[in-house]
Amino acid sequence: MASMANRANPLLAKLPHFLTWRPLGFRTICMGRLGFATQSQLEPDPPTPVAGTKVLDIAKEEFEIGSRLITLDTGKIARFANGAVILGMDETKVLSTVAAAKGDAVRDFLPLTVDYQEKQFAQGVIPNTFMRREGAPKERELLCGRLIDRPIRPLFPSGFYHEVQVMASVLSSDGKQDPDVMAANATSAALMLSDIPWGGPIGVIRIGRISGKFIINPTMDELSLSDLNLVYACTKDKTLMIDVQAREISEKDLDAGLRLAHPEAVKYLEPQIRLAAKAGKCKKEYKLSMISDRTLEKVSNLAEVPIEAVFTDPSYGKFERGEALDKITQDVKRALEEEFDEESLKVLPKAVDTVRKKVVRRRIINEGFRVDGRRLDEVRPLYCEAGSFPILHGSSIFSRGDTQVLCTVTLGAPGDAQRLESIVGPPKKRFMLHYSFPPFSINEVGKRVGLNRREVGHGTLAEKALLAVLPPEDDFPYTVRINSEVMASDGSTSMATVCGGSMALMDAGIPLREHVAGISVGLVSEVDPSTGTIKDYRILTDILGLEDHLGDMDFKIAGTRKGITSIQLDIKPAGIPLDIICECLEPALKGRLQILDRMDQEIKVPHTQDDRNSPRLATLKFSNDALRRLIGPLGVLKRKMEEETGARISVSDGSLTIVAKNHAVMEKVLEKVDFIVGREIEIGGIYKGIVTSVKEYGAFVEFNGGQQGLLHVSELSHEPVSRVSEVVSVGQQLSLMCIGQDVRGNIKLSLKATLPRPGSDTNNAVEGSVPPVKEEPNIWASVGEVSDEQEKQSSLSEELSGSNYKMSEVNLSASVPPILIRSAAECDEEEKSAASSRNAKSTTSPGGASKPSRSDCGVFPMKNIKKSKLVLQKEGEKESNSIFRSEDGDADKEDEFEASISVKNLKIGTKLIAKVYQIRTRGLVLDLGGGLRGMYRFETNEKRDFVVGEEIRVECSSFSGKGIPVVSLVDAQ
């Protein structure tokens, strides 16, 4: 400070120190100039104001359910919300808030919105998205929102149409408890604290069962071991909502679980009432949109008789009935317009719907007949069809009455499983069911946008129903996706999805334990208006869409013959007694058994027929080093194979899964994998390899995924060989047998061991004759080849025993090696350019023919072919020697067909008879004998009615630069 004052005024440096004192009235030196200070400057600075402590009016309730302490807090955060509650269990905390719109309601329905959100901060994780923040609601969030919505919606008073929004957020999670049930209870408490009219509170409880013992509020670890996941919501004496996922639990056991859940859920009610007494608001008087008695009576007098005539005529279909009812509504509207009754016109749709409901319910209760003329326990006519689209993995069509769904199954690799980002539960899901409800299914026009809450809910219900009968992941590790497309809707499309999905899974060959079917049960009741109790009721089996709309509940129950796998209960009144709910289980079982009988008639066991056009799945076991070689740097080799073949490859620890669209693609991928990765080397095994170098003492061959082996000169042929280059050349593909390893680990190969011995008609070894793999990998074809594989195993053992994969129809030994195909002009040009080289290096054979030398030359692309050629290549596969005969014993030697042929004595001009080995789209694969095989390419308008085994006559016309003989077609018989 002193230095700053000196720089401002140098004279201050000579001022005595005492003159700067504040008591003498001088300004401070820091002011930068000399003078007297004012009185205000002499007064001390006022103290800095300190913020006061805000006292929060916090209300708290603690109680215990199922040996777990639960807390309800309000007043600490979200104090501006109409109602806000934090519910805690252990270290999991959930905040639920409610708010209502202030304006008058001008609609005829309750616009209730429930938003549930799980942000990743609740578990101390940053979202793994590009923006590193949460995006659109995930499926689980939508499902939890529905779980909250379903029990609270029926308790709003009739005519309350003001917009209400519920927002539930997970503040922290220890991963032990599922926050969905906690959010539902917190929402009930928040509504109790608000000024919104609501007929709560409610209690929501989760029940599990392990080893036959029920568990209240199970943890996530306990749920993974439980065969029951029951979520139950209720008021003090009535049921509001049930949601069940089970592993074929019996109706009796489920009844016991429901009766245990009710008193446990009621324990949530008293703490909410006490909390509302401490911190709740007075209920506000909201305007209710009610229909006056005068309007309802007038509309009833005009519409009741014609409406009853429509509902008593069972010949009406869904749309015919709807058109007739719309016409009645228009007639009533015209009558009211003539009377200028504006009040009745405003509520006309709601009034007409009330009259419809009254007529339908009265007829069902009094007469026991339904809208379409069925009895109360009668199931609509059924139609089942499996394998509707054979090229797909699995497909089915299921119809119940006018409701129709198309289900398809797609199988994928384990890597195709859906990744989940929930704060609780498993990280991935291997079985998915996607339900789609297009507008055309009800003859309407609409837009398809994003995830739909209803579609997600219905799809999850069907998914839970089928999950119980899927094989374990260890036995069936593949990912399964079911698409359910609703083709027509007239009630209970979700249960139709269960039936269609079960048949489609069996059509795909997936070994389900048994079929799963679902049915929807409805309720029509008569209530005493003074007490609100149910005087009379009727249970309806397999309800229509209209019965769902005009009835009291939609009770969806799915399961097998052994028990229930999933349940979803939605109701419209403010609760239904639990005794009536349990009574509905028996008619649901009877209807389910009728549907299962019809499904068994269509397809009872997984399909096992062989279809080479159907998709294929294969799982191979390899070491991690081998898998690294297969993937390549940064996955280059893996992506290249996928691009070349169109297959999908996924790699996990020690296993490789391949998904191919058909048999041919699978065979192509397996060959590539076998070449790159290789197989376990065993003495006696046959392996394909390529000659990399030729020495005087033998040739080095690369095979089995990059391994090197020595083919000694003594192992080239059964006959003496003077020069190695006379038999093999660089780049030539051979089938060789491993005959041993020396002390240094060098692999010894033999070619003659795969060739026929002199005087023998068959090879003494075939590729894959020694099984190199001890563990059989899992193979799955979409049509399930279990029985076919057992029948064909003996006939295919030779071709497949040496392979490290096993498929019932794959025959790799029948595959043809790469063949060079050239035009005559190209071959002649190549021969002229290499003529001097061949003549210089040729040697004289016993028959006087000169042997061509082998040199490298490029493979030319196909051009316009003037004359058909046949390119031969040495191959040591399993084969039979062709029969060579002379066309005419008295013919000249020039026209004589050779009786035996080999690489040594084949020369230009040699004529021989070959057999058709295979018939391809563009030509023939010919067996020339002596270890030679080639291909003949078809020309335009050429005879193509060849048959396997047919003999044709060919002539060797030239040799390529590599020494490969080229022949032309002389005649075909």
C-alpha cells in the first residue's frame, strides 16, 4: 500500500508517520492525496449482513413392511408442487410430484399423464450417449409409468376432466430394490397431500416366491431366483391392479399369493393418511363435467330402443354395428337441433355412450347374452396357421373372431441381444417381443410416431408370457425377436399375440416346453348407487372390444396347461372385490385350454424339416488366440468376411457365433473361418493347404490358418518322383494328410496318403476322416434339425467328422476348389509367350510326350469366349477314378482315348472320357480321374440336360503359364 501511495504523490513519503493517523482527521495514505477526512469516512464500516437460517416445515412418517423400513418425507424439496413426497427404502429414494391445470376442463376425458424417469446419476454413472445426457423415455420408463397410472386413474371422481401430471424420479438407488413399486406408493402419498380430488390412498406391494415360500418386497437378487413376480395394488377393501410374471404357477397358488398381498399392501394406507393430516392441503372444488338428469333422460328416450335393437342382433359385425350406432347418434342430434337444446348437444356423445353402456350391461345381467350372441363362457371361432412365410425363421397367423395377428420370429447371435440401461435388473435382454398396432387394423387413418405406451405395454405382457417356456440360455444362447403385427382388432390383441408368438417360435424350431395361450376375461356388474357395493355381476370369457369399453374390467391371463405365466388386470370402477377377481381364474383356465387344443392341432412340437433356404446359426469354440487371428487388427478380417458373405459374426469369450441367411452362406463362412483360424492338428487328419515354396527335397505348404508343414518328396506319390516340380507347383491347392511331427514340432504332410493306391478304385482317405475337435459346438437351424440330424449322422460322418462344426446338411467334402477358367484366345496367347520356356525345361515322358514347366502368371478375367475350355487343377479329395475307354479299338493313336491319365502323362492332344461330377448353374464339374478335376463352362444355347455320372469326351488343348492343362469339349453324350 505504501508503495502505491508513494507512486501517486512522492511528497507523502516525507510526511511524519503520526500525521497519517485517522484520529487526527487526516485521510489515509491509501487515498493518494493529503487532506482531512469527513465524519462519514471516520465512522467504522457496518458489519456484513448474515443470512438467516430457513426452517423447513418437514413432515415424516416411518413404518415397516416385510422386515424393511420405509420412510415418507415431504416439505424438504419440490415445495412448489401441488404435492411432493420422497419415499425411501434402504438407500433407494424416489421423488413423486403431482400438479393440476388451473383452467376449466372443456373435454370429456381425464388427461392424466404419468412420467417416470431413471437418471443415471441415481447410481453414480454418466450416461453412455453422445450427448452424455438422458434422451427419450426408455421402454422400462414407459412401463413403470403405466404401472403408476393404472391403479390411480379409477379413483379420480367422475366428471373430473382437468389435466393432471405426475412426475416420478429416482433420486438414488442401491440396486437392491426395484423403484417402480416405490414410485407408485409415493405418487399415492403425493395425491393425498395435494388439493386434487382423489379417492385414495392406495397401497402397492410386490410379492415373490422362492422354493414355495412367498417373500414380501423381494430384492432384485431374490427376484432372479423367484418363480413369481406379483405386483398388487388395492384400496382398503378392493383390488385396483394386478401385474404378474410367473413360471407356470397354478391358479391355486396364485390365489394364495393374491390373498397374502392384499393385507400387506393395506399397510401403506395408514402412514399416508397420517402424513396428509400433518402436511396435506384442503381439497379444492374443481368443476366437474356431469351430464344432467334431464339431458340423460331425453337422450335415453330417443336412443335406447334403436340401440337395443342393434345390440340384440348378432348378425352385425364390428363395423356394421358401429355404423348403425353412429346413425342413431345422428338421428338424436337432429332431434335435439330441432328443439334448440344446446346443453344436450354439448354432451351428446357422452350421453349416447352412457345409454349404450346401460343397454348392454342390462342385457348381459338379465338375459345372459352378449353383443354377438355368444354365451358368457364361449370362446370365439379360432384360426391357426404356422409357417405362413417359409423363408422366414418362423411365422404364424392367429385369429380369434375378428381379431387377427401375424407373428414372425427372427433368430440372432448372442451379440444381438438388447442392451438395457436401467439402474436395476439385467444389463441385456436376449428375448424381445415387439407389438405393433397399425391404424389400418381398425380402419382408421393415423401416424406412426416413436414408442407408443400402449404398444410397449401389450408387447411386454406377451413377452413375459412366452419367456417362461423358452429353453435356458446355456442350451439355447441365441437372441430371439418376435414381431407381432395386428392385422385386425376386435378385442384382446395382446392375448392373440401370445398365441401367435408361441406357434411362430415352434415353427422356428425353438424347443419350447409347450404352447402358451392367452385369453381376456371381462366383468359386468350391477352396483347399488346408495352403498356402492356390487349387487350382481357376470364374468365374460373372451371379451370383444365393445365389451371391454362398456364393461368393468379387462383381465388378461396367459399360461400353459400347467399354470399361469403372465397376468394384467385393468379396471374402470374404483376397485373390485378380490373374491370376484379370484373367481375369474377358473373360466379363464377353461377358455385357455380350448385355445391350446386348437393350437396343438396346427403345430404341437417344434418343426424339424430340412430347408436349405432357411437361415442358419452356428456356434464354434476356439481359443482366444485363434479368435484374435479371426477378428484381425481392429476387426478388419471379421468385417471383410461379413461384407463378402452377408453373414453376421459375433465373438465372445471362447466362442464364435455365425448367423447366415441360408445354407450356402453358412457353408461359405465356415470355409473362410476354417482357413483363417484352422483346426487342432491331429495325426491322420486331412487338411487343405496351398504350396508356398518348392525345394529339391519337397514342398512347404501353408494350411490350417497359417501353419506350415513339409511335404517331403517321398510323400508326393506312390510312384517314384524325380523332381518335386513335376507334381506340385507354387500356389497349387492340395488336400494333405498329417502323418506326424518331428521332435522339433515340425509338421509332416503326405499327399500320397490321400491318393488312391495303384489298382484301387477309391481313395484311402477323405478330408476330415479324423475328428480333430473333442467338444461338439452348438448348431441351430431355424427349422430345427434334431430328428433329421440323428437320421443322417451315420451317412454324413465321413464328410463332417474332421470338421470343427457340425450341421446336418453341410457337406464340405463336396465343395469344389477354385478353378481357373480362360478363353481359348487367352490360353493360346499365354502358350505362345511361354513356348520357349516350356521347350527348354521339358523332359521326355515314357510315352514320348514332353512335360510342361510351371511358372507364375496372372489370372485373366473372363472375356467373350469363342470356344469352351476346361481348366484342370490337381485336387486330392475323396473321389472315384473315371473309366477311360477307347472310342474305337482300330482307330489311330491320334484319335485314341487314354485309358489312364495323370499329371505326368497328360499332354496336348490327349483325349479322354470324363464323368460329370457336379452340375452347376454356369457349367459342369468333371471327374477326369488320376486325381484331376475341372470345370466345363456352358456356352450360349448349348445342351444343358446333363446328369451326374454322364460321360463326356474332352481333349487337352493347351497348358497355361502355370502348367495347368486346358482341355476343350470334343463331344458330349
